[in-house]
Amino acid sequence: MNVRQWSRDLTMGARFAFTGGREGWMRAVLTAVGVGLGVALLLLTTAIPSALQARSDREKARTDITFSDVGIPKASDRTLVVAAVDDTYRDKDIRGREVQPEGSRAPLPPGVKKNPAPGEMVVSPALADLLKSGDGKLLRERLPYRTVGTIGESGLVGANELSFYAGADNLAPRIDGSRVTRIEHFGQPLGPPDPLDPVLVLLIIVVFVVLLLPVGVFIAAAVRFGGERRDRRLAALRLVGSDSRMTRRIAAGEALAGAVLGLAFGTVFFLLARQLAGSVQIFGKSVFPSYLNPTPALAVLVAVAVPAAAVLVTLLALRGVVIEPLGVVRAAKPARRRLWWRLLLPIGGLAMLYPMIGKGNTSGNFNQYLVIGGVLLLLIGVTALLPWIVEAVVSRLGSGSVSWQLAIRRLQLSTGTAARMVNGIAVAVAGAIALQMLFAGVEGDYTKSSPNDVQRAQMQVRLPYDVPLDRAREQYARTDGVRKVAAIGTASLGDKKHDPDSSTSMTVGNCASLREVATLPACHDGDAFLIKGGDADPDALKLGRPGRTLYIDPSYDQGLVGKQVAWTVPQGIKVARVRADATNGLTGGILVTPSALPARGAEAVEGNVYLQIDQSAPDVYDLVRNTTAKLSPLAHAWTWASTEQDNRYTSIRTGLSVGATCVLFLIGASLLISQLEQLRERKKLLSVLVAFGTRRRTLSLSVLWQTAIPIALGLALASVVGLTLGVVLQKMTGVSVRVDWSSLLSMTGIGAGVVVLVTALSLPPLLRLMRPDGLRTE
């Protein structure tokens, strides 16, 4: 290969791209915009690792609560007491901390210049905006602090994160190692995260392949914008003495120029999207623009691969085109496309995936190279099979209305162009169907039914020791939307003040609340009950003898001092039978009503309130949380759900949703650009038809048919390939094969909806092109 000759021809082609007048610039800009959208999405993808690492580093830097009572430092002028007061407001999570410095050198949270005094708070910019807005009325009632500052970027994991630090006092006596602790610095070390199981790794790999492959397909299609006009222009080069190889190299240079300009466009699009990312929240996730820094090696790979792909795609596309000095040989009937090599791609993909069928989570990791190669070959098979299918179908279509015949004849003359427009959508839909089937198949492994009885209660509140149960019960009963309240306190009972030999549980509540956990005989305030029968606690039967002195909340060798309140088992203690509570747990030990406790006994009781609510009442969840905040900032309320899902599985599914949103935007934008380019190439043809009296309605319908027929064939092929890949992936993960018909129909519908939207957006330009003055030329 003569490098000098290649470089000269490529340079000449690049010059033609920018010196060919208005037509040349239009073609170059359309190519650049199409390529640029794909490049921008690739750059965003290469920035994902750095964004995830940045979020992780920020989260580690502000870590304070490690849920351990081991290693709590002693109070000094370098310590800070921190309490977790996380909250939720209208399905938005709020990260909250109460802080109490114990000296002048107490550590500062990241992003905070000064620890707030009691009654003050510093908030994230997003929380500040929410509190100032009309939507934050109920939240303002819940946070009775004066805002004295904002948290800097270094203290937040996302631009839209809701977070605050509030000043407090008297936190030290509440230290329990879980919700309240003492620290000497932020950034407490956490244990290494649990490794992902093989199925989750498989999900991540398939998600990346499925989301990125349509981007590559669109970039390959974008570099061929204006292909028919370009090929006709190349005939003029043959006329002045260029041979066929030189002509192809010049054409590749023209595509190379568009791809390089597309890199510039893509960089600009990426920078705009990067800046916009700071103000956008997708599926509850947000980032700072500074997070989105593409990995240098991957960015260089994109910069090299896109122009190289443009040259390669152009050379491959021109192999089937005969360019002669007097024109391009397209009028003759082209040779029929061969099917055999197109079938080899999906068959090869299945062969690569077959050895991993049945592995699931029990036979080691999946071979990543085989997974990537197999999924790629199956999805690329869509792009190879679609032109053959379009050609085979449209060659057999004929009679119909004028608009139908115009559309069919156009498709018969350029099946490759029609298939190129649809390839990206077909690949995206096929991959989405397979992924939805895979997620549906393994969802049961990462979703478990909650043990809570959501018919008996829909919310639970955990109360600190200093909140009386009676007061909590009254406050919740007066809250709008609350139908029933069961306030139950728990404490431990031991036979000694320190390190008891025998211990059991004590449950405290009024008669109505105690009946939620046990079957009681006649009950009055002042009664006590001993659980007998069934799975009764043997220690409770021994400790519950009348007249015996026990100790509420004895202390253990864990650095935490108990209340050690003496209590004598009453002579009239009654027998009760255990009953499953709202959490479907069995409560054993001794049950007492409030009056049966000694004077200081209530201080050792930690309360839980179970609420049955009217879910149709407006803002009922936030009203309950407001009541909780009034009782104590350290009280915590949460909503029950019938199912619980693994956080890592949920994160992967959220990542898929975010990525699919971006890819759908790319699909729509690229398809619109491709459609406009096709209309621009047919400008004179449309003008001729209008000049001869063809109705605009007929031409509009013909354009619609030209889009609808390939799309219908592409979506049908995508459904078959997507179902096949989905079944194989389900077999690989070891789950029973189940076709998720709703996902299949929804993905196909979304693909069709994108096409309908693009067609509607292309109608105004089409109507402008259908004018007789379009015949004018210079």
C-alpha cells in the first residue's frame, strides 16, 4: 500500500467535502451532526467509570455512621457527635445529620465551612431551592432550623442531592453506635463491598453491549449520508482520469472529513450535555459536571475508531458500486443479496453463548469475551439480515394506490438505504427485548416478599428512648389520614444488673397494642402477662415467676451503659398466647401495660409505632413524617412495601433506564437527520412530481409508506432476534424460560412510536420541498 498515494487521495476527498459549494457543506454538516450525536454518547459512556468513582470517593469522604459500637473514641476537643436523621419527602430521599462539636477542633463535614450551632442548619443548594418553593411547605414544617449556609460541592454526591447538617445538643447520652456515634474525622473506613455475583456481572456486560451497539450502527449510517449523490459525482472524477481505486479513496476521504468534523461536533455536544447534567435528574440520580471526565484511553480510542470506521464503511459500501466515467451503474438490476453468510453471524453468536447455558450463579463467572462476542454477533446479525429481508419482501409487493406504488418502487431501487435507516432502531429494540426478558427472568432472585403484613400496617416509626409511647400514640391518632395506631415498646430484662446469666424481652403497650402481638385474657392498665405455650421463651418462664426482681435494660461489656431499672414481677401476672405481629414475627417474654412499669422504666423502652393509614388521603406519608419530626428528630419513619429488591440489582436496572433514555434520544435525532437527508436528495424528484400534478397528500403518504414498511420488517426481525437472545440469556442464568410479552410489545411500541414522531417532524420540511420552484438550478 502506497501511504503517500493514500494520504493524497484522502486529502483530496476531504477538500471536496468542504469546497463543493452549498451541497457539499450541507452533506458535510448532516454527516457531522449524525456522527457527532453518536460521538457525544460514546464520550458520555467513557465518562461513566470516572463518574462512578467520583461519586464513590465523595461518599467515602463524608462517611460518619459505620453502624458499629466498636472503636467509638472518647470525648475530646477533637471529637464530634453525629446522629443520622435521614428522611424522605414525596419519594425524594433526604440525607440528614445532626452534629454536636465537643471541642474547638471538632472535624468539619466535607463542603461545610463551620459546624452549625443548635437550631441552625446548612443545606445543599437543591434542598435550599425546595425549601423556598411552594412545594416545600410541608418539609419546612419538618425542619425547624434556621438556614445559615450551603453545603459545597465536595460534600455532595450529586448536583440535585437533598442534604443538610443541623446543629444539636445533648447527643452524647444517645450514642448507640448505629444512629448516633462519636467520630474524630469524616471518611471512616468501610469494609470492602461484596463482590457482584456472576448474574449481575452478566447483566452489566449485556447492558453495555446493547446500549452501545446502536450508537455504532448510527455512526456507520451517518458517514454514508448523501451516498447516491456522492457516487454520481465520483463519475466525474473517472472522466478526468481517476481509476476506480483512487475514486474510492477520494470518497473515503470525503467521509473521513465528515467524521472528523463529527468528532468536533460530538465534543461540543458532549460539553453541552456535560454542563446540562448538573441540572438534570434522571430516575432519582444526578451528577456534577466535573464528574463526567472521559477516561483518556477510551476517549483516544473513540477519536481514532470513528474516523477509521468512516473510511472502512465507505470502502466496503463502494465495493458493490461500479463507478464509470459516464455514470454510476445503479440503473441495472443489482445482484440479489446472498443469505448464507448473513445467517452465519447469529449462528456464530449462539455458538459462543451455548457453552455457558445453565451456569447461573453456581458455576463460576461467565466468560466475558464469549458473552460480548456472542451478543454482538447476534445483534449485528440484525443489520446483516434486514437488507436481505427488505429486498425479498418489497420485490414481491406491487399493485396498490399511487402513493403505495411510488413508495414500493423507491424501496425496490434502494433497499440498502431503507435498511440503513432502520438498522439502528432494529438493533436497539432487539437488545431491549432481550434485556427485559433477562431482567424479568432473574428479578425473582433479587426480589423477595416482605415479611411485613401490609394489610395490618403501612408505615412504621422507630422512636428513641425519651419519647413516651402514650404521647406518640396520641399525636399519630390526631394526624390526618391515620386510621389505627399500635404503639409497642421493647426492652430487655435480665436477672442481674451487669452481664445477666438469663435474659428475656419485655414488651410494653396498652391493651389494644398488646393484642397486636398476643392473645390476651381480660386486660386492664396495670396488668402484666407471661407468654406460654408454643415457642415460649424458656428463660422467660424461669424469670417470670411472681415476686422475682429483674432489671430492665441491664448492661453488657460493649462500652454502652444500660438503665438497669429494677422491676418486681407482679403477683397477679397473667398468661397470654403468642400471636404473629404486623412484621409476622412472634413476640415472647413478658408483656406489660404502662402502669405496670416502675417510675424510670419508661426511659429504658424503645418504641415502635405501627400505623394503618388511608393511602388516598393527600400527603398522608409526609404528614406522618411531620408528626414524627415533632416527637423527636431522632425518630425515623418509613413506608412498608410488599416486596424488597436488592439495591445492586436496582442500580443496574436504573442505569439501563438512564442509558436507554439517552439511546432513544440518539435514535430519534439520528433518524430525523437521516430522513431529512433523504428528502433533500429527492428534492428535484418531488418537485417534478408536483409540477406534473401529483397531489401533496399522495407524496406525503408515499414517504410514510417508505418509512413504515422497513420499520415494520425491522421490528418483526428485532422481535425474533430479541426473543432468541432473551431465551438464551435466561437459560444461561439458570432461570426458567419465560417470555415477557408485555415488555416485547412495549419495546416494539416504543420503537414504532419513535418512528411516528420522526415522520411527523419531517412533514413540514417535506411540504416545503414539494414546490415546483425546486426544479430551479444554478
